[in-house]
Amino acid sequence: MARSDEHLRKRPPVDASATPIDRAIAYGCNAPNPHNTQAWKLRNVSDVETVLYVDETRLLPATDPPARQIHIGCGCFIETLAVGASTMGYGTTVEDFPEGPYSVGEVGRKPVARIGLTKQPHTGQGNLADYIYARQTNRRPFEDTPVSDAEFAELARSVADERVQLVGINDRERMEPLLAIFEKAMVIECEARHLFEETRIWFRFGEKERAQKRDGLSLPQTGITGWLRVPLLEWYLKRGDPKRWHSKRSVGAYLKVFRRGLASARGLLLLKTATNTQLDWVRAGRAYARIGVAAAKLGLFMHPYSQVLQEYPEMDHLQREFNRLLDVIGEEKVQMAVRLGRGPAPYYAYRRNLDSFSKAGS
């Protein structure tokens, strides 16, 4: 469960007087998503049906040129909505890409999915919905306790889609070369100005700005803690002044925090698909969201390492090495790579208010 009642002020309320689809959407907004962009746009067509689009104003063109990660975030939204709807006595039907797959230029104009609710008192979701608010990306260092084979097996059982393969690694010797690659990938992204600039754009400085914008990243979300340390660092960065942000000192401090979390990994989880289509991206996102709440039920946190998976030229050589280590061949694609472990609760991130997701004309 979410600690205290932070979700009441930081997440859209599930209003009992709202339509069933709006209540389900309020659950869906808790989904993990890249850079906390929440790139979801919705057009309700009835009290029990909505159409999901990518919000094309919230893309990450530098680090996610094909919008693969953004579509994974859409899959996360769909599955979190479905798990939440189960508490309301509804099952969920999903028609993927009802107007067919589309080009990057058509993102936002054609729908990702048509989502409907059907009355179904027993949906088989178990009590995973109890952990929607507890699931949080955690970039802080983890405790020494390893992730067991039994826990990996439990997470694998939570995935209903056999087209998404879960690979769990808790052997340190196997983990080390992958952790080294994750570090190199982050260095590449931080030191390439046009890539790290995208992170700066999505950073929010001070709790007032975070509460106002209700999206994006922040120092507390990177794992930095301390009632004095956070405001001092935010002061140093001058609310994202580009010169300070891209300085050697700032990048070095960012990487230091990242390496501390990386070194504490107690398990790695990979999600792989046999092909790399838009539908695979959404399926991987649904699996990732479901694993996230299942992990929260086990007392585990997750932290994704997406850099090495991204499709920009600076990452090509390192991605080839990563794929070689994991025997990824042909059209196969590792869609998600995360560390798992136990640790102190992370900063609780905001989500936008429900009306901001409405597509014009709905």
C-alpha cells in the first residue's frame, strides 16, 4: 500500500460519483512511464469505453526516436487501468491499434487502443490492485537481500502474455557485465548534450513546481534525499540553467548517485519479445506494469535501465555488445531491463489531474 495517504494529493482521485471509465482511468494514471511524461490522451466514447492515443506533445524524440518507450508507457497505462477496474467489478477488453499500426509521423492521430469495461464481479486479478499505489520506481540503493528464484518465478506467473519472455538474473557473476554496460550507457546519455538536454527539459525544481506541473522528474526521484541537500542542489542548478545542468560537476554528481544505486542491484529482470513491433511495445508495457504491482506485493522495488535499449546512433555499439551477452538475435528485442531489490521507500511522484488527459472533441 502507498505510505500514509500521499496518493490522495499526488494522484487522481477515484471518484465514486464518476463514470466507470473515468474511475478506471484514474487507476490507470498511476502507471509507470518514461520520464514521467504521462503521454496519454483519451477520448471517452461512453461511460464504459475510451480510446487511448499517444499525446504527441509529450514525446522524447532525442532518446526515444521511434516512440518505443512511449508506447511501452501506453501498455503500462492499459494494464494498470485493467488491474484497477477489477476492484470495481469490471473486466477489461482491449482492441489494440483499431486503425492499424502507424508511422512516427502519425503518433497522436491514430489510436493505440480502444478500451472497454464489462461487468464481471470476479476478474481473477487477485489482490494486485491493492498495490497499485505502492508500486514506485526506486532509484535509491537497495538492501543486501538478494531476489530469490522463487520470487522471480512469482513475478513470471503474474505475466499473462506468453509472447513476453521474462528473464530473471540473481547470480552476481552474470549480473556484473550487464551492470557495467548500464553504467557505460548512462555515461553516454549524460555526456551527449542533446540527449541529456531532454532530461533537463523534463526536470522539475522545488516541491511547488512539482505540485503545479504534476509530471516529469526531480532530484528526489533520482534517489537524492535530505531536507537540506535537495534544496541546496536545486539552488546550485539554478532551476535547470543549461550551463549548470551540463557542467562537468553536475553530470559527475548525477552519475555518482546513479552508480550507487547500480552497485546495490540484487537482481536483474529483462523483458524480451521475439519481434519489435508497435504491438510488442504495448504488450511489453502491459507485462511490465503487471510485474510492477506483483513486485510491490512481494516488497520489491524496480528501477529501469532504458539507456542501452534506446535507438539513437550514440548507443548502437554498446547495444550490440549488450545483445551479444544476452544472445539476442534477429528481430528479438529486450524491451525492458530493470534492477530489483528491497530498500527504503522512494519519493512519491505526482500524476496529472484527470481532465488534463482528455482529447479535444471527447
